[in-house]
Amino acid sequence: MAKKNKDLVDFAVTARKYRTKLTTKYNQRKPWIDPNPYEIQSIIPGTIIEVFVKEGEVVQEGDPLLILEAMKMMNHIQMPFTAKIKKINVNVGDKIPKDMSMIELEAADEDDDEENQ
Amino acid sequence: MTLKKNIIALRQKKAQVKMGGGKKAIEKQAAMGKMTARARLLYLLDVNSFHEYDMFVEHEERNFGMDMKELAGDGVITGTGTINGAPVCVYAQDFTVMGGSLGLKHARKITKIMDHALKMKVPIIGINDSGGARIQEGIGALAGYGEIFYRNTMASGVIPQISVILGPCAGGAVYSPALTDFVFVVENISKMFITGPNVIETVLGEKISQEDLGGARVHAEITGNAHFYAQTEIQSLNQIKELIGMIPHSNQKKAEKKAPKKPTFNKNLENIIPSDPKQPYDVRDVIYALTDESKFIEVQELWAPNIVIGFGRMNGETIGFVANQPMYLAGVLDCDASDKAARFIRFCDAFNIPIVTLEDMPGYLPGVDQEHAGVIRHGAKMLYAYSEATVPKITVILRKAYGGGYIAMNSRHLGADFMFAWPGTEIAVMGPEGAANIIFRKEIMEAEDQDAMRQQKVEEYIEKFANPFVAAAKGYIDAVIEPSETRDLVLHALEVSQNKDDHRPQKKHGIPPF
């Protein structure tokens, strides 16, 4: 019993804290991270087949960014909104997991926009 | 004389099939620490009770050199036998025969014995040990799996279906066990996954062992796919025998009634539960104090241990227990606990097993992960399962019942037949601390000593509302009882519920939030 009680922790359920043990699964849960719209994340694990953009380039909403092959399907990843490519974290041929930050974006300032036009 | 000759020939033919994949393959199976398919069946069933059918079934594949291959029994042994005298249908995949791979004829042997079990209204037990689909047979293998799944579904709720995983069980093969009522796994031997480590490494570059991906412990503790976990095959097969002795063998029967016995667990019920509501205890001690000989077959012991489910006997009759477990996660309801309890309740309801609910419920587990994992949808399964069940439903509130959890744990409002509460239980919309903070917010804010005022208001709330008598005054609780009376009152409630006749509206089927 002494050994058993060693695992007891304070555990808050609403306003009251209970003495209780935690489960493996509870300890393994992933903490919530606020999504960053300036990161293009992989929605499925797969392989990078082609990258269409370069760092520093301003890309228009809807333009293709890269092809991510997953489950024998060529997924064309598009630009979610007009912005500048800050950093590309993947290379052609990379096998990547789900939820990986593939491309980082930053707001395109007006100069960039004019330059592009 | 010819008959004699034929008999000798038959014996030889049988002996050959009984050698499965041959001596070498059997030695390999033993080297892996595994019993042969035949040895497993013979151990599981009563001595001399096993009778095999379809020994001489042959595959019909002609491509990829398969026409040259003879596969003993097409890699699966099927038959009937008894477990402690009770008839059952069984099949066991034979890993020594082409890796136990499933071709169409192999599958048809399984579906034939399943059909038999369903017609004869006896349990079916499947021993899985197979490398998966027999690739050479292509679509034939897929057809085979599909035909098994269809029968699993048809038999669901009619006869108990038991799967034991004694080897690999990958890809499509995993879905037959998943459709059955109870899945048994063994440490280091059982492996279940949809896509194996090789595929995961090829696609993702992630390296993981078979054991870490889909071993016995993973399914018993993390995924909840497995219901019974054992260290050895023998222990696992013994668990099956014990379970078969406890449950009814079809939905038209009740479980075999045994001679009534007293509990042997002699700890006083009044001393099991700490008076400090924040201190934990093992709710299984309460179950031991209620069941005959204090025996309890716990189902899914390692997964979502914050709720305890399982079978025990009371006065000889099989009862399903559902109990919050304060020892883990304070006994909260979460996605897994709701899922676990809901399916168990449906099993009990399908097979005429009365349900006794022991409640000590702090509420639902707060957290982004829970909300996003669908605690609303999973939690709703429990409301559905309790409401739908027409077997006798008895609840004993041991210490507290708050909020949505109060409703979910077989409350009067979901159709409980008998509601008992121990004195000192807190039945309220939420815990006294939380409630006082909201109701007396202004008084607490304006007080000079806020903590003292908060404490005073909490005590006021406990005094007025956090007790069983508010609910009892409304008839939501039938009786406030002393802990020592619990077993007798539950037994009485079960006795008067013997002929319970409860009807549901005519429908094809409901639409539970799967």
C-alpha cells in the first residue's frame, strides 16, 4: 500500500483537487499548441515530390507551393493567403511526418508586392 | 477387409493433416515460444471433447505455383467441443501452414463454423495466428475477410464472440477481432496493427518495433482493443474458460446460475471509503464486498482504469458491474472511460445480464485534448447505452455524483430501476467549492477575509445541498441506505427485477453516437 500511494498526485477536476494516480495515456497526451497561420504544416505524412517556390518570394493566394505524395496520391499544397516565403524546411525527396512545419511565411510588405507586379 | 483398409487410410490421412506445416514448421513455432494451433484447442477444450470438421478442405488457387502446394486444412482448424461441459464452436489459425495466411477456403472454413455457432446458439472462439491475407489468392482473400466480418456482425448480440490473438494479426485480419465481444492478448506474442512497422518506416521513416506499435500491452492499455491481457498463452486460455463460465451462451439464455455464496472479502464497507472526499480508494474493494466469494472478472483492466467494468456473481447470478475508480484520474469520465462502459453496458443488455452501477463521480475530465478527442460524442455513448438497456439496472451512489456525470451513471432519469445512496453522499450540480464560488460570488468578493467567507459558503452549500436528501426528497433516490445494507438491498432489488418487462419503441435499430 505504501508503494501504491507514492504514485498519488493532486488532480484538479473543476474546483476540487483529488488525490489520485495518473494513467500512461494521460501522461502521454499532447499539450495544445496555438496554431500559427504563418506555418504551412503537413496534413498527412508523405514524401516531398516537388517544391515550386523559393525563400524570399511573394506568392499569391491559391498558387502552388509544393507536391506532397501520400498514400499514392499527389497532394498539391497551395498558398492559403498572399504572403512572403520566409523559410522552406523541406527538400525534394524528404519523407516527412504529419504536422511538420514545411514552409514558414511572413507578411508581404507593399514593396514586395510592387516588385512582384 | 476393404473397410479396414479404408479406415487405416483415413487414419493416415488424418495424421498427415494433424502435422500441419510439418515437423520443421512446428519446431519453429515452438522456438517462438508459441503453442501449435492444435495444442491450443486441446488445452482450451475439455479432454476428448474436440471434434474437427473440414480437415480435408483444399485451396483452389492455381497461380504463382500454388497448384503445387498442399496446405493442411488450408491453414485453419475448425470444430466443436465443450468448455466445462458447455458446447462451443472454435477455430484456430495454424501458423505452421503457410504462416496461417488466409485464403478463400481458409475463410470459408471459418464462416462455416461461425454459421454453425449462430444456428446452434453457442459461443464462438477464434484463435488468431496469421500472417494476413494469402497474397497469391488476391481478391479471394479479401472476399474471405469480408465474409467473416459480415458474420461477426450478424452474430453480434446473439452469441458471445471471443477472439484470442496468439501471433500476428495485421491488416484486414484485425477487424474480425475488433468486431467480436472480447479480445484476449498475450505479452510478446500478440501483435495487432493495420499497417506494420515496415510500412510505417517506408512511408514515414519512423522506426518502431512491432511490440511498441501493436503489442499486447499497447492494446490492453492504450488503444482499448484488447479486453484481457495475459503473460502466457496458458494463462490467456484459462481466462477464456473462466469467462465462458460466467456469461450466457446466447441472447436467449441467462448465464448459468451457481449455488449462492457469501463474499469472502471481510473488510467492512464503512471503512473502505475515506471520509475526506479528496482521498482515493480502490472501488474494486466495494465490488469484492458485494460478490459471491468476492470473485470479480475485470474486463479491460488496464485501459481507462478510471472506470471499472466486469462480471461477478451475486447469489449465484451473473451481474455486470460498472464503477467509477477514484484511484485513477479521480474516477472522472473521459472519452475512453465512456467508450469502455458504453460497450460493456450494451453487452450486458444484449445478453440479459443485470447491471449494478457503483457511483463516485467527480465529473468529466477537463482539457483541450479531451474536447478535441470528442468527449461529447464518446460521453453520449454512455447516456445512450444506459437509456437503451432494458435489463435490471441498479445504482448505488457511494460518495458523490456531480453534474453531467450524475446523469450519465445510470441515474433515475435514464431509467434506473433502483437508486440507492449511502448517507453522506454529495449529489449536486457540481462540487461544493465550485458551486459556492458561483452562487456566493458577490458575498465572497465583498468580504474582508475572502478565504474565510468562501470556506463558510462552501460549508453552507454542503449542509444544504451536497447530500442525498435533496435528491431523495424529489424521489430521484429511492432509499438512503447504510453501507452494510448494500449487498442485501441490491440482492433484493435483483430478486424483484427477475421478471422486468420494459419495452422500447419499435425500430430497425437506434443510431448511437458510434
